[in-house]
Amino acid sequence: MNATAPADLEPDGGGRGRGRSAASELALVQGMAHTRETLAAWRAAPASILLPWFAASFLVAMSILAAVALVAEFSEPDPYGGLLPGIVGSVGLADVAHTIARNLLVLALHSLSCVAGFIAGSTMPLEAKERGGVFGAVHDYAGRFAILFVSAATAFSLFTQTFVLGGLASDMANRLDLHQGELIVLLFPHAILELTGLFLPLAAWLIASRRGDWHQLLAATFVTTAIALPMVLVAAVIETYVTPGIISSYAAY
């Protein structure tokens, strides 16, 4: 048996290193194969995949807007805050670029969380199975820890954004002499488009994790990010050039 065993699996010191390398390469190859198979299957029935993602992301977006309204209701407004371009001062392409850059950072975080879910839930378990022994156990526990870390980081992102946006909404409502709920409704046209796009990768992450379909998350990252990008761009244009006019007209009325 030893004479015919592959060189990279031989039980010497160098062989162990090559064995670990072979396990990593095998996990990567299998992961990419799963991604290609997943994309091919989704092309055959895109609606069955996209509709649950959009539904979940829309529900998250609505929940965040409700939470923002609640935070704004109980926040002490800053009398010097709430400076919204287009209402106080003029707007231009620099404002659009600033909004896009801010939202792209959030989208990148959510997309990377989706990739991390793929690595932790699919690639690392494959490596753990191939390596076995102590190294396999380390990879197994590392994968579980990574999933917990991604979940905690995502929750932190949600809470942080909710409180920051709630404070800003409180400041803006105070400056415009509006109720916080009124302001949230006026922001809805761009906010729901923006938030639904931003949370598409996380919606795919949540659905895949509930089903145990971790191997689909790399494909989900590609698809959700590609869909979210134009949504974020359009929302930034609406936020800069349309929303201020809506708010000004309502406040004046």
C-alpha cells in the first residue's frame, strides 16, 4: 500500500504538508464546482431564488425603518444637526458620490459576510473531513467560530446603523419641525430601495443558513451584489435630487 500511495499523502513530515495542501486544493475545487452547479440551477428557475431573497431583504429593511423611527422618537435632537443637502444648501455630484461611497462600504461588509459564510460553512468542513485528526478538528471548530463571528458582526452592523440613522432622523425632524414618523415616510422612496439592496446578501445568508445550503453562498454573493449595485446607485440619485424636494414641499405645506 505504501509503495503505491500518492506522494502528497505519504506519512513523512513533508508529506503531511503536501497532504494538507492537497486537502485545501480539493476543498477549493469542490467549492468552485458547487458554485458553478448552483449558478446553472438558478438560471433555470431564477424566480424561485430571487423572490425569497427580495422578500427577506424587504422585511429586514422595513424592520430597520421601524426601529429607526422608534430610536428617533426617543432620541434627544441636536439643534445644530440635521443638515440635509438639498434642503439646507445646494446638492451636486459630490453628494451623490458621498452617498454611494458610504453605502458601498455597507454592501461590501454584507457581501464579505456572505463569502465568510461560504468559507466557514462549506469550505472549512470539507477541509476538516479531508485532513482528519487534530487539524480536521481545528478546522471544524474554526468554521463554527467563524459563523458565530459573522453573525455577531452582522448584528453589530444592524444595531449601529439603526442608532446612527435614528439620531440623524431625530435631528432632521427637529430642524424641519416634523414628527419623526412623518420624516421616515418622506424618506421611504429612496430608503426602501437602498436598504433592500444593501441587505440582499444578508437575506441570502439567512436563507442558506436555515436550509444548511452553505455551499451556495459564494454564488449568492456574486448574484446579490450584482443586483444590489444598481439599486444602491439609483437610490443615491433619488436621495440627493428627489427626496429633498419631497421633504421641502411637505414641510412648506
